[in-house]
Amino acid sequence: MPKKSHRKRPQTANDPAPTKPAKISSPNSSPHSVPASEISPSVEQHCQDQPTENNEQPTEKQQSEHVPSIVPMDCEVVVETTETGGGGFGSKEPKAVKENESARKGVPFEAFKLKGGEEFANSGFANSGFEKSIASDEEDENTKSSKIYVVIQQMVEDRVTAAPVGEPGEWPYFVSISDAIIKGFRKLKLGDLVEVVSYEWREDFRQLSGSEGGNARFWIHKGIINAQAVVTVCAPNPPQQPTHQPGIVIEVRYDNKKKRMQSIVVASPGLHPSQRLFKRQFGAEFDEEIQPGMVVMVGKVQLTRPSNFKVSQLYILPEKSPFFSGGERSVFNPIVAVEINKAPFNYEFPFPPSLPKIRFSEGVLAAAISACTDRLEADLSHFTIITVPEVTHSTTNSFTAWIYQWLETKKQLVDYAKRWEEDQPLQMKLSKADKAKPCGHGFIIENWREKLETGFYLKIKISMYYQDAKKYDAYADFLRIRDGGDEGEFRPMQSLDSLNKREFRFVGRTFSDWASGDMDDARIGQALLGLGEKLPVQGLTWDNLTQRHPALSSLCEGQQQTALYMMDPIRRLVFMQAPPGTGKTYCSATIAAAILSEDPDATVLCVAPLNIATARLCEEMQKALQKAGSEIPLLALFSGNGKYRYAVHLQKISKHLLATALSGPELQEALKDGPEKKKVSRYLEQCAANPRQTDEGTIAKIFLGIEKRRALFCTLSLGEQIAPIFQDFSHIILDEAGQAPYSQLLSFLSLFSSIKKVLVTGDKYQLHVNMMEMPPAVHHGFGLDTAIINFDNSLSVDSTTLTTSFRSHPFITKCIEAGAYADKGEKIAAGRTEDEMTLFTKNNNFKLPVKDSPLLFMHITDQMEQEETSFSSTNPRQTDATIALLHTLVPHFQGTIRVVCLYAGQTADIAQRCNEENIEEVIVTTADSTQGYEADLTIVTTTLSGRSEQVGFWAEEARVNVALSRSRHGLILIGNFSQLWRSDGIWKRYIRKGLEFTQVVTPEYLDFFTDTNAHYVNGILVGPSGQPLTAFGFYMGNKLPYFTQKTPGPINQPNQSPSPSHFQAFPAQNTYASAAGRNSGHSGRTFYARGANAQQIQGVCFRCQKKGHTVRNCPNRFVGER
């Protein structure tokens, strides 16, 4: 019977921290630990007989961690975990727990041992032919006539490098084995075992040093390990048979001098870290046409002799190796790539309706998830900060402190600041202690960036709490760090458990088995994979449905069809395409209330990617149940961080929160004295004092074990983590699905065994999944982007479209339709009338550019400026204009106000000014963080002006759509309209439509925003002397007719042949600009003529902020208008 393969599970957020590699001595050198930065120069500068390659060692010391292999789910699994005293984040040692997992349940992703399985047969993950223990290799090393070596690097085409399996004794540690001496055997590959009989020393390399600068040579040179000796006689041991699985090319590197491909990095399931491969490992059919994102077949083996390795992208080292960089990952029985070949299928996404191709594609998506996990693992290690904290406040078990990190470049600063952002969870342990366990956890309060004369400073305020550890004096470490006695190692935390489990399910073909099986809910799996066929509504009409559920009669058009699909007896996955404001959340909640009322056994789980969307779904469900006369209790679950960050939003649904449910006297009586009651009491205390530290999943399981709830709400991520506590729910509703990855939705739904209906709502044309932290090669076409892009290709997905917007003033709705939807063949009708949406247009405290129009377009062409400490930008004049508007709006506008910025720098600038000038009750956000929100009045600042005309992220249609569609009663758009117009796309379409309802004005408009002497002429605002506020430079520069009403006024004279539209030709030149002004070199700037009797308007100048004059009289009035 084969031996058990003991595997260590992946880390989670609650696991202890890894230890760093010990500083140990090489056979001929002093103790050392090599900084990774010392071994990362480019191999492109190496001697000509070596391949040129960059060593991918990170610039920061990384921590070791154990990574499990991936096995198909039809294998028998042995799960074994026992806490040990070291070995890294989430390090576990085996204890026997045998478990066969169903392909539809969440398999614990711990330690795995193969016992059969289609893809991993033939002992693919075992060093075949070597059953003797490693200990035998280590006995009496100096007297042996041969020694077993393992191949650890294969960068060079005609030879490999090997290291001893056991202790080297007097033998060389690194040896080079040429292909020429291997007879009757294939080329040696990574992980092969070789019995070395004789060798010749390389005298200049006999002694190697673990650090550069000494007399001995450094152990690695430009990524290539320096062999101390050349093997002359050896005997390869029987080779392993590689197992082949799909992989993805993540990176391709070229040798520019030799004009050929140099190496590639591939990701494949279980391959952690991703591995760099060279020509030696390419199959015969491979050519030079390899591109990032290409799907390949990767031949892999699992190493069991020795059992522990230090693994990097370029090499592997036995765990006991005296040489290491500090950047390797410590892995138990690692999986390594030994070869790549062409894929058997042309990979397609969305999946084609072919089960064999879908099975192959599941492995491809597993590879993409593996690439993301690998990237995240590397980032968490790379951005660890080792320092002595500057404590500002402390208690017995906690402290608040500042920590600092000096960084050389702006890019490093920006990268660190992204990882060390506000509310990011942290873990802390003692630095430079081999077996130290985590002794604290906490979060980031704020960060501050500063530019120095040389480099940059990142200043981070943190709050840390003591964390206990079994069989370890963690409190002593906590005190040493808190009191400044030793450096602490502070590491950002992010659980990889969900990603690991997701990868495992794809490797195990969970989803194709689900869709092709005979379970009742197989049709749901088929819809997700693009299989099956469309079925009409059966046994149900709208009339008899509304008779049973009168509350449904409030639904319209596409909402009604959605209700029919969700209420008939057929198992379905329904996708509801819902543009902004079309009532998708209301519709979902109303249908859910009807389902719960009709079927007493029905249970509904409502999820969304975002906390705010989850809260709103619960709020709408509460209203829908009240309207239907139902008193079904709800339960809303939020992570600790969610409870803290969205506390204001959660107040509206406070009676449905878990803490409220636990506080009832009946529940308290049901809890027996014991561990569970103590956990609940601690949870309630934490909710009040420190909600970030609460464990929602554990406490929810206790609660639901006592009291069942038929309607639950949580985020998609939390639902995936704690799915076992509600896996028997019959109906699933996913809101805001545009930001839910396809792979996550598949994984999440596969955890439920009794699904009858799934309703997915979202908008194809708003923001999708944030891909910034994923490798670029897997951004598109690998299931990591939004789930809804697949539904158009699936015949068995029942799709509906909502076409009436109930959010916005009809003028705003028409602009959104023209900008984001009409070119895609979709229509949006206004569900509100002008008379319903008057908070902005009928406010007598200020004057709008066009009477009764909710649109205010302000043309500001001052150049944007890049921030010193980021790559974002600000536009000071756009900030000034926004603040000037807010000073008037906040006291007089009886509604909510939100400022939406395309640039994060502009967001920070405006928010800071609001704080400095005591402008309250205004929310300032980026466009990316505003999806799911709305406001009565939105001010959109575009920032862009004066830079290259190249279209960038600011013109990305989904982002612009979100920014422009948050408004209910009014929208103010501030920007360089000429540049926005020239970008074409959504900006041009939106502005073109908007020009039917308003005019574009200059910043001079701010002087008359509240001026009682300003007045309307034919519905168009003019100054006290009748001067126009129109941005004529924008109209002229783009050859556009300016806005006028049908009845001409004294300033705007019509053509002899008037157009039926609201557009007319420009006035004569002398009505707004002098000849001198037009020809002064300030092309396109606006200079307004003033009558002889015009009065001087006193006030504060928007341009220079001085009193006594306005913009048109300002010495610095040149507003760069084009």
C-alpha cells in the first residue's frame, strides 16, 4: 500500500505567519543570508555561452509558505492537519483524517494524497523507483562511492544543475551534468534523481559564498547557479512520468541581441510559484510564436525526495540547502513544470457547447486562478514591512502606532500605498526569529505619502491587537514589539482559501460533472456552461400570477417577464439586463417576497459583490414584504470590515443584522451555558467596540442552528466562504453581477445542492471586475471578468431587459441612453416626468444656464497637474469651481449631493478642500467606487485637460457610464468639453444629446449663479447687462451651432431659414469678441464685449479669489478656452 503523501494546506487570514529562512553556512563560507536584490541582475549581460535571463527574485525578502497540490475531485482525499511550531503562514503537519468529498460540496483544501484519478494516474506525482528513505542517503556521507543528486535548475540548453538529496559531506553541493554524458536516456529534467559516481572540481568555483563581496565566488550569477564541479560519470534513476494539464503563458521574454525568444513564465494548477521555462523544456512542435495569454499543456511532476524544497521561478533547492536568497517559498512536496507542449484544443471563451472542450477549459480557468493566487502570494510577501513601530498609544493588549517605509521611486510608493490602504487587515510577528508565530493582528487607520529630497516616505498609522498562539508565548513577542525592543514584521493579510478552493473545483471538473449529471439542478449548471436549450414559461400567465400576488402588479415590461420566469415550475437561471435606475433591486426583492409567500418551503439567499448593494437589496426586500403583508424575518450578514465601513448604510436594516437577532431574549435563553454562549457574548461585545474583529460565519452558524431564517443576505465573497451553513437554500439572487467574476459565480453556485431558481441582475455596460491585481495575461477570456458576458451565448439562460428608468430627470435619462446604450441597440425610456424631478430645476436660490434644464455643463480648460506622490492628477481650477458651487448648493439644495471624480487625485483634493472649508454632508468619490450609489445632485469633475489627446481610462465607457448615471434631479459636468468631444465614444454621444437641453458655459457663470440681477432671455441665462455666458470657444472650435430657444432673443438672432431644432448658427463675431482679442494669439479664448453703460459687478473673483471684481475684469482672466 503506498505511503500517505502528507500535504500542508494553504494559508488563511487566521493562520500564523511564516518563518524566514535561517541564516546558515555553506560548506566553505561564513553564515549568510543573501538579499534577493543581490541576485537579480539581467542574464542578458551574461557570457555568450549562457542563456540571457532576468532572475525573477523579488526586491523584498519574501516569507516561506506551504502550497498544496491540486488533484481532481474524483480522487480519494486524505485530509490531515495538526498545528506545528513553525513553518509559515498556515503551516500544518498531518494527522490522519480520511474523507471522500462529493463533487458538489465544498472540499476542504488541506493536504491531499492521490489514489487514482483520470488525470493523475501512472504515479505521476511520485519519484518512481525510490522507496528508500532519505535518511539512508544521509548516513556516513563521507564513505559513500556515489551520491544521489536531484536536478534543481534547467536554464541552459545542454546541461542541468543538481544538488544532493541529503548532506553533501565532502562532495560538491552544486554540480553540472552535461547532456553528452547521459546515454540511452532522455534529457534530464527538473526533479530527476541522478546517482553521481564521479566528478571534477572547477577550481575557481570550488568554494562558494552565500554573500557577494568576499574572496569566494557568489553561489548564483545572474540567475544561474554556479556549479562547483562537473559530473563525469552518473546514472539517472528511473524517471517520473509527468502529468499534463492546461497552463497559460503569463510572460514572454525575448533576447533582443539574438532576436529570439528567451524564456516564458507559465501558470498551471498547483504550480506555486509560477515557473519560468526555457527552450530546453519546449516540446518539439513549439515555435517562436508564443504570446502572453496562450494556452499550453504543461507537463508536471510532484517531488517527494526530499520532501521539502525552497522554490523560486528559476530553480528549486532542498530545504536544508545552505544557499538561498530569502525570496524562495518553502513548499512541501512541490509540483514543478518539466515541459510544455501545444494544447489539444483551440481554447474558446465563452465556452463552446461541447462537453470535451468544456472539460479542457475548466483546467484552463484553474490555471488562470492559479496565476492570480501566485501573484497575490508574491505581493503579500513583497509588501511586508519590517520595522520598530512608533507607538503613540497602548494598552495591555493593544497599541496604536506609526510605521514608516522609505521608497526610492514613485512607482514603489504607489505600489506600497495600494497594498497599505485604509482598513487593510494586518498581521504582526517578531522579526528575525525562525520559529516566531503571529502575535498580533489589526488594521490600517490611514496612510500618508511624502516626497523627500531623495526618494519618498510612506507613513502608515496602524492599530494592532494581541493574538494568542497555541503552545507559544506570543504575548512576550507582542510586548517586545510594542515596547520597541525588537523589530516587528508587519504583513498585509488576505485570505487565499477561497481562491484555492475555487482552483481545486475547476481542476476536479466539478462544473461539467454537475451539468452532465442526473441531479435535478443540472439545468442550472448547463445554463452556466452554455449547454441546454431554452424552455418557455410553463403553466403560468401574468394575470393569474398577479391575482395570487397583487404586489407584483407594480412591475412593468421586462420586470414582468422576469417574474414569470422566476415563478413557473421549471428550474432556471434568469439574467436581467438592467441599465441604471431601471428598478432591478426593487424587482428582485418584489419577486423574492412573492416566492416566499407562495412556497412555505422556499428559502432565498440574496448576494451581491458589494456591501452597499447587499444592504440595499435587504432594504428593498423589507419594503416588498411589508407591501405584501408578510412578516417573514430577514437576516443580513456582513464581514467585520463591512460592518465598520458601511455602518451608516446598515442603520436602515439594523433590525435584520445578526447582532440584533442574537440580542433577543428568546435566543439568549436557547443558548446553553458553554463555549457557544461565550462566543456569542464576545461577538456582541466586539460589534459594539470593534466590529472589524467579529467572526460572522462562526456566529451565524450558531444562530441558524437554533433559529432558521428563510431569507438571508450577504456579500458574494462571504457567501462563498460560509456556504455550508446555507447550502440547502432553494433560490439564489445575485445583484450587481457585473462585478462578480464568472469563475466565482460558478464556484459559488456549485456549493448548493437544491437550487431551483437563480436570478442574476446587472448591467453589461457598467463597471466590471477590477483586474488591477491580476496578471495582465489573464485579464480577458479566462473567467475572471464579469459573469454576465457569458449569458448571451447560453441558450438555456432566460434573459430579460429592463427599459424604463425610474431614477432620473427625463433629460438625464435621454443623455444616458444616447451616450451608453443607443449605439448598442438598447433603449431606455424615462419613467419620471419633469414635474416629478424638480429639486434642482425649481430651486429659486440659484440660476441654471438654461431655465428648467437639470444639466449644467461648465467648460474649464486649465491644465491638469500630476501629483508628486502618485500617478494620478488634479485640476486646481476644476476643484475651485466645484468648491464654489458647493458653497452655494449645500445651504440651499434640499437633497443629497455627491461629487464623482475620474481621478483619485482630484477626489482627494476636493475632499480635503471640503474638510478645510467646512462643507458638510457632501460625499466625494471616484467613479470606480460609486457604482451602486445614487444622489439627488451629482457633480462630475473630469480633471482631464491639456494633456495628450490620447484616449485613456477617463474615456472607458463603463466608467463614464457609472459617473454620469448617478443623478436623480440634476447633473453638473465640469471639464474641458473640447477634449471630451474630440475623444468621440460615450463622451461625444452624451454631450451631443445634452446640448439639446442646455448650453455649455464658461467659469464666468459662477459670478451669476446666485446673482439676482442675472436673468433669462428666452430661457437662456445672461448677465445683468445681457452678456452671454456661453463657451463660444467650444462651439466655434468644434463647428457646433450654439444653443438657443425657438423664440430668439436680442442677443441670439436666428438664421433666415430657422431650423426646427433648438440649435442656431453663431452670432456675428462682433457680438462677443473684439478683433484685437480674436487675433491676439490667444486663439479660442473668450473676451466678452461690454456696453458703455454696463455696471461693474462687485463680488469675489473665481479666478484669483480676490474681492472687488469678477472673472471678466480679472488681470489673470485668460481661461484657456478651446
